[in-house]
Amino acid sequence: MAPLLELASQLVAECHRLGGQAGKPLVRALRPKLRAMNSYYSNKIEDQHSKPAAIERALHRQFDADIAMARKQRVAVAHMAVEEQLEQSQTGRPARDLFDPALVREIHRLLYGKLPEADQITDEGKRIVPGEYREDDVQAGQHVAPPRKDVEGLMQAWAERYRALAGTEALLIGAACSHHRLAWIHPFIDGNGRTARLHTHLVLDAIGLTHGLWSPMRGLARTQEQYFARLHNADLPRRNDLDGRGSLSQEELVAFARYFLEICLDQVRFMSERLDLSSLKDRLKALLVDLAGEPWQIGSEKSIVKLEALEALHYVVMAGPIERSRFVAMTGLGERTGRRVMASLLDFGVLTSDSHRAPLSFAVPLASLRFLFPNLWPEVDTE
């Protein structure tokens, strides 16, 4: 445990540092894109992902004509909605209480319950009943899951073991180990990986470490071969009397936990670099320069963007919502030109508002990511 505790302690420290790095306006603006990114990467692990722009269209109820692609869009939107819904519903609940079979079933029920019946079918043609344990013995890849008659008892034992943990570092290690064990039990006929990743995301959020700014899903997807290999190795039987006391290899479970914590640490450090506030103004400037040079990309012949909007835009990012008249005044431009620039930034999506008269808030459209948060979601840039 000692090396894992040291790694967990380092992760906790880095998470708290990240939490104090970004203000609420920036977190609020980034969170919708991070939910979309989490959905993309979790589904990519299952090879059921759609393109980032397709996810964006699906959020506006614009689904692809291709049946298979439209299904992937619906799965992506469902994942995003469930992540947000569960974070809100589980707020204030102690992290250890999240090791609950009822919650695992609720995650699965919500995820598949948001899909039409036509999407509740496995690749083998079997019906997926949202939130219900499987009624078949199954094999997923090389993994032969425990018999269906043992699932309920194993889930109860899983909950009792991890509920007993005390202390942030122990809970972190428990989140890693429980992630494998939940995947190993394979309680559902389909959707086990996504359910396990959403559950782990919730536990990390409940411990107070994510601050809405990171999730292991991106790191797991970007090291997918290693993720699958570590999961598989932790499925292996105990080698000898020095390899734990259970039926599975303790050595390989420790290796999976180390891998998982290292992935989390990497993602926290990555986000800390992306949220470097000392260079944020320069990144905003680069975006405005690009839009000023090619205003046609906003989508209107009347679009106009000027660099004079930089101070006002930077203020909105750092301080939060601002009245429209004040934004125009901060640009130093004439009333008419200032309002055209403001309208153009609203059309592009870097500013948002609840109504035509409501204050302006900062937002992060997909097209701005390569300037504001480079390499955060590389697939957006290549698309």
C-alpha cells in the first residue's frame, strides 16, 4: 500500500492546487465541453463514439441520417445528461456511500433509459433492460464473467468492502480497485464499462477532487490498449501464496491501481497547464485575431470582430457576467461598431446570454478550443 498511498497523496495535492487555479466563470464555461469530451472518450473506449461536431449537433436535436451514427449521437447525449444529473443528485453524499449497488443500477438505468427501445439492443440482438442485472452468463473479450447467479452477492460484497474505507487517500485507491472489480463482476448484459467509468467519475467528484475540470475518461481512452491490458491482467487468478488471499491476483490489482492513479495525475497536470491564467489573455487575443481576419467563419456577412474587444472579453472570463452596455463601453469602440462586435461574438459562441437583454457570459464553442485550450480535445482540431 505504501507506494499507492504516496501516489494518492500526490494526486490529492495536485487536485487541490488545480481547484484554486480557475475561477467559477471559467469552470462554468468549460464544463459543458468537458462533459461532451468525457462522453466522447468513454464511448470511444467501446468503439461507439461519434465525431465531436456530431455530438454538438445532437445537442441541438440534429441527428445524422445514418442510423448507426444517429444511435452513437443519442448514446453520447445520454452519457452527458446522466453525468450531469448524477453529479447534482449525489451532491453532499459521502464518497464511501457511493459504493452502492443501487447507485450502480441507477447509473445503468438512467444511461439506457434515455435511449429509445431500438437502441436497447446488444450487438448480439439481446434486449438490454435498463438497471437490471444480466440473466445470462457472458464472456466479454477474454474475460469470462462470474455466473449470473453470483452477481447480486458479488455486488453486495463489493459495496461492503469499499464502504469500509476511511481517509481520502484510501478512498482514491479504493476508487481505482473498485473500478476493476465492478468491470470484473460485469453485472449487466451491456454497458458495464460506461457504467463503471461514470461511477468512478462520481466517486472522484464526491471526494472533492475533480472540481468539474477533469475526469480519468480522457486518459483511459488515450491509453486504451494499456487500460484493457491492465484490466485483463487484474482478472488473472492468484499466482501463489504471496499474491494475496483472494481468488484473483493482488499483484495485478495493485498494478492496475497504480496505472489508474498515474492516469488521474497526468490528467490533473494536463488541465493545470491548459488553465494557465497567465497566458489566457494571449490565447484570447489569438482567437480574436483569427476571427478578425476571417469573420466569414462566424456565419454572417455582417460579422465583424475587432481586437479592441480583448479587454472586455478577458474581463468576462475572469469576473463573470457583464451588462451589454458595459461590454460595449469597455471596447472603446463606437456604439454601433461595438454592438456589432458583441453580436458577432455571440453568434460565434464565445459569448452567451439567456435573452436579448440579459448579461453576457463567457462560453467555449468547439471552434475556439484550438486557440483557448490547445490539445484539450485533439480530435476537434483534426476534424
